[in-house]
Amino acid sequence: MSSIKTLLYTSKVLKNGEHPIMIRLIKDRKTKYISVGHSCHSTLWDFKKELPKRKHPNFHELEVNIELKQKEAKSLLFGFENEQKDFSLDEFKNKYKAQTQHISVFEYLDKLADDLAKAGRIGYSNSHKDLKRILSRYQANGFAFSDLNHSLLRKIEQFFRVRGMKENAMGVYFRTLRAVYNKAVADGHVKKGESPFDNFKVSKFQAKTKKRAITKDAVQQLGQVEVKEGLRLYDSKNAFLFSFYCSGMNFVDVAMLTWDNISADGERLHYEREKTGDIFDLKLLQPALDILAYYSKNRTGKHIFPYLNEQVYNTPAKIHERIQDRRKVTNKDLKKLAIMAGIDPAVTTYTARHSFATVLKRSGVATGKISELMGHESEKTTQVYLDSFEKEDLHEAMLNLL
């Protein structure tokens, strides 16, 4: 059985001679006190009503604030009991403080960016910093989560459009802001309820993009391009092919791979995806095995591909910057390789991921299975990779009418 009561904590005297006003929680005969952020002199406190006396100069303000804090505490207690969830006094206190702490959107973005950087997730940390930067152009002083409603989102969208921001860029910013809002709810900084994103559809910013996949024949043509071993161009070709034959692995994951990710028998790949933290365990296909055999013979460090010298790139920030640089260089190399192969030169590292999904789909593999292989949370995400090609197939079917 638990109980909550607001009282004047006379056991503690502040420098001004007043006592802190506390919420007292009793559970299982144990007691925890939580400050409501106000204090009062004992001569101005009604100990029967556990409220300030009416002659207190700030009586009405204190009465409203105390009532609000007590309601918040009782609501939290009801939530725990309604879920039939056992909880400790410390857990209650931490949850209560998180719910009642007023933190602005910009302050929360700073906190998340800092936490992500400490966790080594530099790319995501930068995306939160970038969101704050772009929002500060709209409103320099920032805004509270309580200000974040449908009307404000529409005004921010209009601000972006007036400045000529592209649809995809707006989509990235609003998806990040939505994720931040949902995280703030989970952390107790925003009360659960109707989200401003319920009627503000971020999906509308999905602009039509050019085809980013190539056929299986085109992949094989690129793989057959003769390049001298040891050249950077040779590494770029191998990185693309390894990605394609390993479930469309992201370039960052290819670059981060170490020999520890390969099983003892050399036939399986086991790694954690950088973007989501998902664990993958794949049986390697022969083209991937051939690439591994080459780098095993020319091993120079713990990483499989020659992108990250652990003696030089030894911090998350340095690793992130190096991989971004190698991605740009590899994309330039892939265009050269595509021209040499006689295929569409619009090939990038990301083309391997799209091509993997499209080739399997056209081979009759179910979207659900492709989604699982790619590590997507839902088939909707996978469908983004496949939509343009399914529309092409439908158009080809319509040509039979002619």
C-alpha cells in the first residue's frame, strides 16, 4: 500500500530560515521525500491543512503549485498501480523528476547529441546538432515541447519551403524531430497523449528519387571489370560487391568489419549493424568468400578492408570522419568502374543495397524475407527500395496492350 502527502519538511532549515515543501511517499513502510521546489517559514504554514496560511504573501501561487505537484505525483502513482507494476522509491522519484523537469527542445537536443557522441554514434550526434542549427534559424531562442503543436510544425515547414529546402531534406529534419519528441515522451519530459505528429504526416516529404539499383547482370559486369590488385579502385569494387553479396550491407558496416566478425571456419559473417544495433549472422556466398580470401592474404591489421588504420583512427570522431571521406572517394571510383563496365554511371555504395533488394524481389523472394535480410523493422521500409521497380514492371506489363 502506498500513500502520498504534501508537507513542510521541518527537519531541514534553509539559509533563509524557511523549510522546504516536500512530497512524502510511503511504500512498504519506507519513506521518500521529494522537493516541490518551494519553501515556507513555519510561522506561515498551516500544519493541519498542510498548506501555506492565507496571510502568506504568495499564498495563491504556492497553493496552485503545491496542488499541481501533488496531482502529478498521484497520477504517477496511479500509473504504476494501474499497470500492477512493482516499483522502488528511487524509481518513483527519478520518474517524477523526469516528468516535472521542464526542458526545452534545444536543451534536449544538446543532451541527446552529447549522449550519442559519448556512445560513439557520431553520425546521429551530428544529425541532432544539425537539427538544432536549422531550427535556431527559425527561432533563435528555441521553444518548449509544450509549444510543439501542429500549427508550429506547419510554420516550420513553411519556413523551410520559403528558403527552398528540398523535400528529402525536410523529411530528414522532421523525422529526426519526431524521433526526438517520442524520446522526450519516453523519458517523461512530455506527457503521453496526442502527438503533434498524429496529423502532421512526415511521409509527405518523401520526394521521388531516381532509380538507385542496377540489375544482376549489371552487377556481374561491374565485377568483371579488370583492375590491378592493390589499387584503390580494386578496393572500391570489392567493397561494392561485398555489400551486394552480404544482404546489401551498409558501407559503414563494410568499413568497420574486422576479422573477428568472421567465424572460425571462415564461412559465416557475424556483425552488429552500426545504424540500428541489430545483430546479423550470414552464411557467406562464394563471391564474398573470394573477396575475403584476397584480403586475408594481404592482411595489414584487424580490419578486413584497408580503410581504418586502428593506430590513426582511434576515436569515434576520427573513425566517423574517415568513413565519410572513404565513402565519397569510393562513390567516385564506382562511377569510373560503371563506365568501364558499360553500365549506368549513376552507381554509389548505396546502389548495392537497393540492387540487393530489387534482384531478390524480381527473383520471386517475398518482401517480408527481403525485409528480414536487410534488417528493416517493417516491410514498409523495404517497400521504399522496391516501389520504383515494381512500377516499372507494371508499365512493362501494360506494354502488352500495344
